[in-house]
Amino acid sequence: MEIPIKVTVNGEVYEHRVEPRMLLVTFLREVLGLTGTHVGCDTSSCGACTILMDGKAVKSCTLLAVQADGAELLTMEGLARNGELHPIQEGFWREHGLQCGFCTPGMIMAAYQLLEENASPDEKEIRRALEGNYCRCTGYHNIVKSVQYAAKKINR
Amino acid sequence: MGKLIGEAVRRVEDRRFITGKATYTDDIKLPGMTYAYIVRSPYAHARIQQIDTSRAQAAPGVIAVFTGEDVKDVNGLPCGWQVNFRNGDTMKEPKHPLLVADKVRHVGDNVAMIVAESREQAKDAAELLDIEYEVLDAVTDPAKAIEEGAPLVHEDVPRNICFDWEIGDKAKTDKAFADADHVVSLEFRNQRLVPNAIEPRSAIGVYDAARDKYTLYTSSQNPHLIRLLLCAFVLGIPEHKVRVVSPDVGGGFGSKIFHYAEEALVTWAARQVGRPIKWTAERSESFVTDAHGRDHVTRAEMAFDKKGKIVGLRVSTVANMGAYLSTFAPAIPTYLHGTLLQGVYDTPAIYCEITAVFTHTTPVDAYRGAGRPEATYLLERLVDTGARELGMDPAEIRRINFIPPFDGVKQPGYQTQVALQYDSGNYEATLNRALEIIGYHQLRHEQEEARKQGRYLGIGFSTYIEACGIAPSAVVGALGARAGLYESSVVRVQPTGKVTVYTGSHAHGQGHETTFAQIVADTLGVPLEDVEVVHGDTEAVPFGMGTYGSRSLAVGGSALRKGLDKVIEKGTKIAAHLLEAAEEDLEFADGEWTVKGTDKKITFGEVALAAYVPHNFPEGMEPGLEFSTFYDPANFTFPFGTHIAVVEVDPETGKVTLKRYVAVDDVGTVINPLIVDGQVHGGIAQGIGQALLEEAVYDENGELLASSFLEYAIPRADDLVSFEVDRTVTPCPHNPLGVKGAGETGTIASTAAVVNAVIDALAPLGIKDLQMPLTPQRVWQAIQQVQAS
């Protein structure tokens, strides 16, 4: 049995029939070919699959594709506009907030939601907001600085 | 020094990572792709009685089911390092099959591979595979595994001993202990860790029958090594018919050095199936199949004279190899641990013995630091314990024991008691700088004040040395390595003066595309954007040894630098010809050759063009401007430094809170400080993970209890603080860049610094030792125990 869904991803509307058990992240990666969203675990712990669903950061490995029916999604691929980096992307580049890059999309999406809710977070607030996203490379030091950079730039 | 070397150049590779356009192995989708699922043993030790594949074969979408029977003529996974017994007997090296036919030896051991049209179908079919096991007794603790009567992992390996090994002078050390004024000793388990790179391992096998050619895409740190092992040892297929590509790789930390069964299985089966096969680990599989790290059971003793001078060190370690020998496993407790026991101290007598044993656990191999964190941990814990028992300040006891400064040029290298010769070092300088940054005297005062208020503040030191860029090949060969440890480069100057360089190193987060481009741009005087760095494809890059052991810049960067020198040398000949001047009258700077004392000059681009359009060219000279270089270093490089951790322990809950962390490292000349700092930060976090959070716990049946991120805690953002990082610079005297290595320093140093800090905090309660990880429960129990007694 396959179920029809209609999802808006990065401003484009997609209509597909999917198995009810298909995870949202699988839909993005395998059906739409949007491989910028990553899978790092099978327990909803690592946050590599974080995307925005109707403006909220969600772990796309924890949702079924059918749950996204009618929703508006933003993934890593949709963040830059007309080739211009979003301030968070720019922050991660300027402050060396990534090394292997695998956690980066999820990290940036989680930071996106944080800055939507709190325009000037302090270090503690940044660390708390990102505790659902694992990074094994950076020790989070430069991720914190990247988010601070973005906050400053957005607030300017 | 050029314009870019030493600059915090922003990474040129970042664009693809921050826009979702990177290509990790699992992102690759090929026409006709099929998907593999590996059925793994749920038991640590069991005999396979029977496998009935019929129901799985018949499941929807299933293309093939392979079991141990199907690969019984295929060789097992080889080990790349041989360490023989002390008495000369050969190391025990049991077969490590791709799929097990008879007996499984750890939870996660590969039993069958199902190939289907989709991942889900392959996984569904796995449920239908009927396997009968006869469960046998298991042993997971290496100290218990060597006891008489312990279950045997391999029937032909008595007492599960893989090899035993020793280094140093036993008689001299025993005498030093007999004559010593004071001896301290510790017994501990340097606990088993799971590397947990955030990208799970992945491999895609492709066979093109029309060309009789295989391609393997794999999340590896060293594609050439994988190709060599795959072709020459496992599958016996011709090396020139196999291309191995390691595209973007999401972290390795050692765990992606090794050749894994899945790489060979998808390559082998792609030919059987006639379609590409992709396998990607789920995290639960990563936990039980990625090679683990550490797992040493150690007794260590340090002897002092009255003044606190170290007079001897004695170490006895049982090292867990797991169920089979992973690629470099035998080298870790021996040549990357035993040989590091000199540390930064002038200890005159050292002896170390290692017993390597098999257990019913996931194989153990190099994990960030690999042997050196274990060496540093025992040394730094012993030195601190000595300071406490002798009533000395931990900074002072280190100061009086440091090897005096030597630059390796005017002063010779330092010959240790355990084979290695250090290249250059100034250990006290890093201590002084770290004390200054942390404000040591003020901090001790604050600690005293805090104690008066019943707060438990602790300060912990770790003054470490690292050995990286392990070399030269002839020496490591004599020590049992079955590979060379050089590195390769190709510098290809294009006709328009743009430069493509190919390196045998592999980046999986280290930023080679930037650091290596900085070296090229500065050396040739071309803009950074005119340089492209290529790595990770055996079809493009000359045979290279890949990236691990902090070797890329010291070995790969030096290979590159030597290639660039050849370009300049040939370019000078071409320039001299075109300028009608003698070579010795030319000078090369900023991308131009100038005739000294004149305004006659020619640019790098003009010379490049002349090399490929050689109408007017030196007689007899080959056209082109391209050089292939292999560089085999004269020695390891030896970074060092001082780390200081400040913690507070809540005696009510046992929770340790990190307050400050200062790291002063010396990694020789720095090409890109941004990238070096980033490496240090990440390393510190991993070491703190070991100190406070991480442990791969097995139960007595061999079940890995910490087998997901729900049970195995890696550091999160809110577990850590921002680190205060600084440097001293003592160049490496034996490579052309003066660089050492920066990838593992943080991990090597930080575990001991944090544990020492916690023990310092709890010293007023009489706590002298704690077993890692220092979880709230463990710390709380220790406090309860001392208070009860």
C-alpha cells in the first residue's frame, strides 16, 4: 500500500506515493535526491538529519514521510538564496564551524531555529540549543562562535 | 615564509559542506543499484549449526543471499602489522572471515549478506533468515581471558594470547625501583571506547563486466591501502583492475583506516550479482563493527628519589585485541604505546611488558591517539600521584623532571630509553605559558577559598608528548609493519599556469584542500584560487598511504613541498633559457624569475606555457612541468604541550563540571592556525569524552550494553566549555616544512588533565584514584566510600 503525499521542499512542490513506513529523511534523500540531509544514527540522538518543518527544527529520521503531507520543509539545499549564503552558513565558514561536514546541515538547521526564537543567544543558550546535535570533530568550540557570528550579522 | 603560510585562510572546501552539496559514499546512487544488509551475530560466541536461506531467498525484492559457505574460498581480512612473541614465536593470526561459516566470535560478527532491490527489502528478508546457533561461553575481559580454563576465542590460540612483547631494560629498572626513595603505583583499565564518527561506514561495489573492472566507493581514510589489501590479500583480483574512491568522508578518528569485510563483500558480490551494491551501516552496526579503541588493563609504577626526580617506570599491560586482529591492532599497545613511555621526562630506567589477547568482543585498533593517550594517561596520573604523595606542586614536579630543551639542529635529538629519538622539544616553555594563561597562583588561591566554603575545585595537568608521522619505512618494517609509511604527491602545472596537485593523504575533515593549497600558492607564488588539491581516488592519485596518526602534513605535505621544489628547479632552467641568462643569476620570488640586479623577468605562467608549447626550449629537456614525488621521512615528528583542566565536583551528585580548559601545544611550524586550532578543539573534546562520559560496556555474556547513542555518551555542546588555546613553535628539524602533527594532541593530553583535576578536587576527602569514565554515579560512590571509612 502506498500513500500519496504532497510536500513543499525548499519552495518546490512535490507529489509522490510513498510506503507508510518510509521515514521523512529517506523520502528526502532517496526519493527527492536531496542528500544534504544526513543519517547519523537510528535512535534520534545525533541530529544530523535535522530539517525545518513548518518553521520548526525536527529530526527527519523520527518522522514518517506521510507525516509531512501538506507541510513546508526547509533543508540545507534551500538555505542559500540566489547563491548568497545565509548568515549561519557564512558563520560556519568564517569561524571554521565544520570539519568533516557530516553534522553540519543538521547543526545549521538547529541553529536556524535557535536564532528565530532568540536573536542574541549567549554561549550557554547556544550550547543548550545544540545539545541534540552531535559533532565529533570540532568540540563545538567553533560551532558556538559560528552561531554568534550569524546572530551578530542578522542583528546588524 | 610566504604570504599564506601561517595565515588563518578560510577553508576552500567548505562551500559544498555548508550548502548540502558534499558527496559522502551513501549519497552516491548508481543506475541499477542494489542494497545489501548484513545479518550479524546476536551472540558473542556461538557455533552456527545451520543456516536456512530459503525463506529469505524467496522474500520480495531479494536478489541474492550469501553466507559463509559462499565465501569459504575467499581469504580473510589481513593484519598489517606483525609483532612476534618475546621468545621469537610467530604472532597468532587467526583467519578473520568475511562471513563466518562455523563459529561467531563477537556480537556483530558477519554471518550473511542479503542483496535486494531496496534497503528495506534486504532488511525485511533478514528477518526470514533461519540461523540455528549453539551458544557457547564467552570472555570479554582481557585479564580474565588469559586465565587457565577461560573460553577460547580461537581453538589454536592457547590462553587467548596473541603475542607478548617487552621494551626497555628490566634489570636496570628493577634496580632503580629497589634503590628508590618512593614508589607510587596505579592499577586501572583504560576503558574501551567506540570511535563514533558521525558518518556511519558505507561501501558501494561496482563491477563493469565489459571492461573487467571493479570500482569500490568507500568511507575510508586510505583508499590505496584498502585497494592493496582487497586485491592482494582478500579477493586476489588484479590491482590495476580495481579503482577505490573515498569521496567526502564524515570523520574517521582511526576507525576508517582499517579494511573491513563489507568493503570486500560488496566488491566481490557486485560481480556475482552483476549490479552495483551499496551497504551503509546503521549506527547500531557501527557500534559493534567499527574497530574500538583503548581497552588496556594496566599496572603502572613510578619510582622517585627524595627530591621528586623520577628514577624509574615499570608498566605491565594486558591489551585487548578483540575477536580478530584488525589492520593495525598489534602496533597500538606496542610501538605506539610502549615506545612513548619516556613522555617528556628524563626518566633513566623504563621497562614495559605487553600481553595482547583475544576476547569475544569487537576488534580493537587505532582510535584517535592510538596508544599514545594510554601512555600519557598512565604517566600523567603517576606523576600527579607522586607529587601528591611527596607533597610537591604538580607543576613543579614536572618542571624538575622535564627533558631540557633541544632543537635537533644545534643540540642533538633526545634518545629515549624506549627506542625512539625525539626530534626537537621545549617542554617547559609550554608549561610556563599554560600556567601564565590560567593564572596559576591566583587559581590555587581560589581553590583554597572554595575549599573553605565546601566547594570542590580541582586543577589538573597533562604534559604530554605525541609521536606522529610514523616513519621511516625501513624502521617500521623492521618493527613488523607490512606497509611502508611514506607519502606521495604529483604536482601538475597546467599550460596556463594553474596548478593541480594530487596527494596520497586523505582528508575527512582535516582541510587538506586548504592547507595543501596554501603550501602550493606560497611556494610557487600563484594565487590560492589557481590551485586545486585532489585526493581520495586511486585512479587519479599516485599510491599513497592515507591519513592517520597525524601524518598528513608532516609526510604528505613534505612530499608536496619536495614536488614543488622540483617544479621550481625545472622552471628555473626554462626561465634561464628564455631570459638568456645563467641559472645562478636568476632568483625566484612571488611567481617570477628575475635576473638579479636587472628588470628582466618572466612569470610562472609564461614558463608553464613554454613547458607545454616548447617551441623555444632548452635543448634536450623534456617538455611539460609535472613531477611525481615519494617522500619517506627520516623520523617521526614529536609534538608536545601542556594542558590544564579546571573542574568543580558537586559532592551531592558526583557531577563533574568543566570550568576552564587551557591547551598550549607545540606542533612545529603552523601552516593554518584556524585548522590547527580546530583539530586541537576536537581532540580535547574526545579526550574529555573518555575522562567523563564514554565507555563501551560488555556484560559477562559478551553483549555490548552501550550499543547506541542512548547508552553511550559522546560529549554534547553543553558538556563542554570554550577552550583557551595557545601555542609555542619548535620546528621539526627533519622535514622541509618544519611541521609536526596536530590531529591527536588534544585527545592524547586531555583525558589525563581532566582526571587529574577531578582527583585534585577530591583530594581533601582522601580520594586518590578513580576509574574512568568519571560519571556522576562513579564519583558519588567514591565519595560515599571514603566518607564511610
